[in-house]
Amino acid sequence: MAPQIMVTSKTAPPSPEDVTGISQQIYFSKTSQESLDAAYALADVLLNSVGFRGLREYGVLGEILKAATDKKSAARREGSMFALGALFERFPPKQKLSEVVFLLQEPRLIGCALDALADKHSAVKEGARYALDILFSQISSEAKIFGLLPLLVEYLGKATGKWQGAAGAFELIGRMADKAKIGMESREAELDKEVLRLAMGRKLERLIPVVEAGMHDLKAEVSKQAIKTMNSLTTLLQNDDVAPRIPLLIKSMEDPSKEALQKAIQALSQTTFVAEVDSPVLALVTPLLERSLNTPSTTQEVLRQTCVVVENLTRLVHDPVEARTFLPKLKPGVQRVTDGASLPEVREVGQRALAVMLKAMGEQQNGGAKSVEAAERTTAGHVLTILEKEVQQNGGLLNYPGDSDVYPFAKQLISEMVAEVVNQRQLDRIKANSVPYLLPLMDVGRAEAVGDALKAFYVAEDERKYGVPIKDDDGEVEIVNANFSLGYGGMLLLSHTNMRLLKGHRYGLCGRNGAGKSTLMRSIANGKLEGFPPQEVVRTCFVEHNQGESADSTILDYCANDPELKSESRERISAVLEEVGFDSGPEGRQSLKVGTLSGGWKMKLALARAMLMRADVFLLDEPTNHLDVNNIKWLVEYLKSHTEITSLIVSHDSSFLDEVCTDIYNYENKKLVHYRGNLSELVKKRPEAKAYYTLSATQVQFKFPPPGILTGVKSNTRAILRMTNCTFTYPGRDTPSLYDVSASLSLSSRVAIIGANGAGKSTLVKVLMGEVIPQHGKVEKHPNLRIGYIKQHALEHVEMHLEKTPNQYLQWRYAHGDDREVLMKQTRVLTEEDKIQMEKTIDVGDGKGPRKIEALIGRQKYKKSFQYEVKWLGWLPKFNSMISRETLLDLGFQKLVQEFDDHESSREGLGYRLLEPKVISKHFEDIGLDPEIANHNTISGLSGGQKVKVVLAGAMWNNPHLLVLDEPTNFLDRDSLGGLAVAIRDYKGGVVMISHNEEFVSALCPEQWHVDGGRLTQKGYLAVNLDRFEDSRPSSSMTSSAVASSNVSSAAPSTIGTPVGSAQVSEAEGEMKFKAKKKKKLTRAQLKEREVRRRLRHIEWLNSPKGTPHPPDTDDEA
């Protein structure tokens, strides 16, 4: 029986006999429990006395390694794993330096445990599994990366390793990546994950080839685990562009066939890269690209796609250090494509990619501009120099036995960990990664001094590189200082960010579309943002136009009945309403119904409600929508004058943000970054924010084709589309959506249709375009007029063609000389009545009797109109007849005539275009869509903005005379919006748009049609604000007198006295008629006949009742 070991002092070192006795119990006990108890006893004895030094001095680790390889005794192998697990569990939490011993000084321990996973005895395998698991959980994130990970990679590279050990190593690597996933844990835990994620991401360059090799292991268990690990590693990529393609990339690694490679490359070439490309993305993609470039059997098409991907990736690598790491691997392959590809197109793409790569590498080689982070990245060697200097200045090591052996490994690990956190700018972690490892080797105070010195040095370095951080204002009243995370629909929008709000400050929220600005505001208003003070502490009010449900209530009653305002008296409510402009009394505005208020007054009402709630923070989401200039000015003055109110504002109106904001919170990498000052101050620090200001075409350029010639229209102000006294009611509704509306458009029209939601704007456009048929009134257009129309829900145009490329879609749409989408309009589809009409027989008086019309097959000019060649049903073509347009219309064949007119106008427009891929590619390029995407990417893989460009290209292909846009600002980002604005400004045809974007409308449209309650009112001719354009001249605006374009009339008269619009309407009471050619001079006989007719009209007028107007003597005497 083994002797009983008693330890009476925590400081006295045990004798070698004591340690040997405990070791005997570990390796020769009769039961596993006794062996396990002895293992923990040994760990406690050493930890409470000599600590880490005893691990080697007593030969503990050597004995473990020896017992673990004892093939004759399973008990000794089991005991060795128990001893290893006990040491891994007890030592790292209390002596961090033991991590250095286990991972660096005696690295064979990890390999020993991995080999034990292959033991035929289950108890040994369970002991090894526990030892590895407990070590993984006990060491820090930095120690995992710089201590454990290299040992796992080394084990996987050994030819003598066991397959069970290889599977175990892959599992640990996968667990490391899984542990780094972003979540919703505590701030400290998420910060630790971020450090692990970034540090491990930089190791992917070495990790991915190792794991990819494991995916092809002959042992199915290893291969399966390696595939699982690769999936875990890809979660380290924080790139939304590559994320959807990751399954295909992994499949190409798992199955390295030519087909899988081609599929992956094609998917990457169809990806629009917009996010910054960093080391993890390059580490994943570069081996695939390298294999594609270096494989002799790669097709020319795949080589082209590969070069496209290389070019796109290189443009978005912002860190030259990462570029230097990966570009040299790809350069030889791209060079071969440039020099030797058989197709000129492929060589051209290769040259373009090579030029981008050489530019990036040339800047680095020639000492050009380098990013601060890249040029001055901290290295482990630099940290080591500072560390050794500080250790010497603070008295050096204690130099106990064994210290000199472990210190070289300790300073190596400290240097690597500190360099990593410095590069991540996590400076608060410097001491945690240095002091605990120095404490056993130095006096406590001196170890702390070394840590303080390291931190102070690198804080100073950080300030030198990035500037001194702005300190919190003293004397300001802080109302919110919250740390929180925000998720929506399974997406993490903000991760452990901070928001600090000071009383009276006005904060603008800036960020790309989809960043989560409105979601943040709504979450705050609903009290659902974890970490944000509740309503009882900080009262917030979401200021919005939400009075629709109480449209029939008076303004005073609306406020008095609000559940949030029950505690307020009607007297205070009335006083606050009066303060913002609502007069009291029976005749005052307070007695008006809410539904009668304009957008500006509704905003004032919402602000009054917020004041009545005594809100500390106003949350304003797009407050300038629906507001005119005067109301925006009032809102600016109101917010600036009420210094007791804190505001959080989301707005795309850059001038409003510039005028109002005292601070900006910008969305950057799932964080809110605070900037002092307004939007212009943000631009000084973040130049890319300039996109908020101007409608610039520098990023995305659009160029619209010129409109074709319209027969008979020699003036740009001649009316080409007209609706007269149109009334339209949707089926199932009693109230008309449009009521007695008349309007006309010309080639020079620049009209903005403005009105509240539901006012009838889109209905007006649908009636004009022939999407719906008015119940009363008529819509007339020039027979050859071509219209480019983009619906409010623009993607409806292409959602039935997701399997086609944009090039194929355009070929399908215009394949037969017609625009197929025009034929889908309600005005072109034959109803039951139309089918009955087609069955009617007509007699044209040619002696052949009544016949049925089969089709119209031709058209020619006839006087001031057209006549059509009619093919009769059942009759040979030689019996075709020519019938005038007016006769066919009188007989009820409007749709037949209109269909043929559309065919002819489309054919006329397409007469200038060749429907071939090369020409189509150029057209897409003019509309702002990359030809590579247009030719090779399916529509299903395009982003929303790209799909809209496809729709726009389709609408502009046949050179339309009139472009109609329903809410164009809804579907394009800021850059594309700028390109569209410049294209519209330079376009030679007419433009009609529905938009609430004041900046967009004021920059383009001198004329506005206001729709309210289904009635149309013209609002004068306004000045066009050219300052909205980045390339505009110094003059601030131009009046519309030179471009006055349209004529509008309605039952409601114009609110301002303006001259008749320049879309001139001749013969307003009759059909729209256009001269075919110059009229011939009349003969003498014709002149005599005209004089007779005029004399008879004059005699008839003399005999008419008093007051009858004299009939005009016109040239048209028919």
C-alpha cells in the first residue's frame, strides 16, 4: 500500500520522496478514481509550494511523457492522462506562466495527448479528451493562437501522427473558430471573441492549406472532421460579398475537379465586391485563384473570370501588407494570361488585372503612400526589444533555479500576444498579456511596473499614429451613456457599441442603406434596446407622421385623447400647440381636422406631441420628407432654439444635417463612431462621406441614348402626350382616385409629380402610360411616341427572368422588333368586348361586301394622319384595303390601331440599334452596369440596385422620347442616384418622375404637378438648383423659362398666376394631329371654293343668336 502523503505547509517545497509517492499512486492505483485523486493531489502540492518550477525540477512532465508511451501498461497510460488533465486544470488559472511550460517549453505534451486519442482503451481516450478540453477552456484567447494553434498545425503536418489525433486536432481548430463567432454575450466576452477572431483570421493563410489537405485524407473520419473545421474557419470572414459563395468554395476544395473549380470561379466572378477585402478573404480565395491560373486545362472563359476576380479583389485590399503577402502568388498566373491567352478579350481582362496589381505593388516598392497601419504595424521583435529593456531597468529576474530556462519562451509568447493586441488597438489588454507571465519571475511591484511601461509606450505610439482620442466634455449634462448590441432578422447590426448623448446636442446618424439606422431609432422608441435607459429614466419620443388613424379628429382632440398625454390638461395642450403655430379658438387651426393637415403641419403636430410628453430625446427619422422649404427652415430653427432637447436624426437631406447637427454618429464595422461637428466636419475626417453632399456621377456614370425623331414634331415644346378630363376609379371603390384631370407633356418636360401617399400620383402615371383605362376622359399620344417606364416596384420587370443574364433579357424583350412588355399593358390586352369587336364585319364600300379584319400589316401617311393596310380574314393579300386611322377608331378598333402604332414606333426606335451582344454590352455600360456582369451574371445573382439598372437599360433600349420614373430614389444608392440625376439633366427627351426627395426634384424639375385627393394642380415654374450637382457652374440656379415644358389644367385652378405651359396644345378640342409635310400651295379653283365656304359661314354667323362667337377661318376646311 502506498504511503499516505501529508502536506502541512503551503510554502515548504515537498521532498522528492513525497512527489515520487504521489506519482506512484497516479500510475499504479487499483482504481481510476484513486489515480485521479492522486493526480489532483500532486497538482495541489506543487501549485501551493514551488509552483511551475516543480514541473521540471521533480521530473513530473518527463514521467508523464514516459508513462503515456508505455505500451505494456494501460494503467500507466491512463494515469498519465489524469496527471496531464489535473495539471492543465489547476495551473493556468493561478499561474499563467505554466501555459509557457505546457505549450512552449514542453510542446510534446499536446502531441502526447493527441496520440492518446488513438488508444485502444476507452479510459485512456477519455482522459486524453478531458485533458485537451480543459486546457482549451483554461488558457486565454491570445495563448490559444500563439501557443496551442502552432502545436496543432505541427501535429497535423507529421507523417507519424495517428488519424484519431489528427481528427482531434482538426476539432480543436474548429472549436477555436466557433468560439470566435459574434454573439450577444457580455461586452467582455464579445471583446475576447473579437480579439480571437481577428488574430485567428491572420493565421488562415497557413491554416487553410492544412485543413484542405485533411479534407482529402483517406480516413473518412479525418476527412469529415476537416470539412466541418473548414466550415467553422469560414465564419471568421466578415465579408458580406463572399459569404453567399462560401459553400461553393468549400465544395471546390472538397471536390477539386475541373467542374467544381469552374463553378466556384464563375460564382466569384458574378460577385459584386464592395466591402473591404482583408487577410481572411484573401487566404480563402487565393489558393483557388492560383489553382485556376496554373491549371493548363483551364478554359479561356474561366481564365477571364479568374482575372476579373483578381482585379476586383485587388482594388479592395486596403492594407498593402496583406497585398504584398498574396499578390506575388497570383502575379505569374495573370502574367501568363496576359501574354498567352488565345482570345483577345481574355488578354485584355488579364492586362487590366495585371495593371491593377502592378499599381498596388508599385506603390509599395516605390515608397508611395502607405496606410499608417500597414507602414507601422507592430512586430513581436519590436515588443521583445521594449520588454527586455524594461525588465532590465526594473531589476531583472529573480533567477531562481529553472527561471533562465523558461524566460526565453515566456518573453517570446508575451511579445507575440502584446504585438497582436497593439495591432488590434486593444491597448487595455497589454498588461493582461504581460504582467501575469512575469509575476513568478520578478517581484510583484516590478512586474507591474514593466506592464505599465509597456502599456504607456504603446499608448503613446497609438496616439502618434492615430491621434489623441477626444475626451468627454466637462460640464456637459450627460443623459445617456449606454453600451448595447442591436440585431434584426437574424443579422447583427451593432456589436457592443457605445452611445453617449449630451443634453441639447443634435446627433446625426450616418451610414449606408441597410446599416440599421431606422432600426436603432425604432428599438430605442419601443424600449427594446438592451442597455439603453428605460423610459422612466430617459423619455424618448419617435417623431413621425402617424396621425392617419385619427384623421377625423380635431387637432386638440387628437392630442387630448392620446394615451401618452392623459396626464396633461387641455389648457397646457392648447398652449403647447399654440407655441408651434396652431392657433386656438373656434376659427383657429386647433379646431381643424388632422386629416386636412399638410406634411409640414403634421410634423409640427408630432413635435408638439413630443413636447407634451416632456421627452428628453427626440428621435427624428427622415423629418424633412414631405416638407417644403419654409417648413424645413422652421424645423431647423425650432431644433436649434430648443437647447434643452437632445435629438437623434436620420436624414438623407445633407444640407439639413449640416445645418442642424452638432455631432455625428457614423456606422463603421458594426460600431457607432462619434465625430464632433456636422456633416462637413465628418467629410474632413472621412472623405468618403462626401457622397452625402452632391449628386455626383464620379462613382457611377449613366448616359441615356438620344430620343428618336417624332414625325410632325418640330418643336420640343409641342404636346406629344395628353390626357383630357380623365377620371379613374379602382374596382371595388366608390371614390375616384383621379378626378377630371387634364395634363400634357412635351419632349422638354421636366415634371415632378408631388403629393402625399395615396393622393393618386402613381394612378396618374398609370393612366398616362396606358397601364389602366380611365372610366371618363381620354388619353392621346403621338402615334410614334416611345415611353420608357419604370414602375414603383421596379423589380416586377425582371422577376420573371431570373435565369437569364441581363444581355439575354434585353435580347428576349426586343427579339421580334417589339417591346414585349408593352404588350402586357392592360390597354393592349384584348378583353371579351374586344374579341367580340374583332368578330364584327365591316363594309368599306369597295364593292366586296362586309368582311372581318384579320390584322393590320402596314401604315403610311395620309393627309395629317395615317391610313392602315388591312388584311381581311379569309381573303388573299391582293385584296387588302387601305383604311384611315379615324375610320378604324370610329369603328371601335382602338387597341388594334394602338398595337400597330406601338409596333411601328418600337421598330422605328430599334432601327438605330443592332440587337447583338456587343452593342447591348455598351448600352449596359452607359446605364452604369458593368458589361462583365451584364454578359455573364444571371439576374438572380444581382443586387437590388443592379436589377434596377437592368430595368432602366431595358426601358431605354429603344431610344424613348419620354422617361417616366415612379419613385426613382427608392431603389438606387447615393452614387447611382447621382449618376441618374446627371443623366436626366443631360437627356434630350422628356422626363416625368414621382419623388419625395427634395434634393433630387429641385435639381432636375422646374415644374411640379401637385396631386391632392385625386385632383391635379400646377405649381408654377420653379428654379432648378444646379448647386446640387458636383459639376455645376457657380451660378446657383436657373429659371425654367427656357425649359418650361408642360401644360396642366384641372378642376382646381392653379394657385399662382403663371403663363400657359409650353407643352403647346393646338386644336385642344380635337384629336392630336401632326403635320406630315409642308402644305402645297392652293390652286385658283381651290381658293375660290374656300372663299365660298367662308362666306357661307359668315352668313350663318350673322343669322345666329347675339353673342355667338365668330367661327375662325382656318387652313383646315375639311
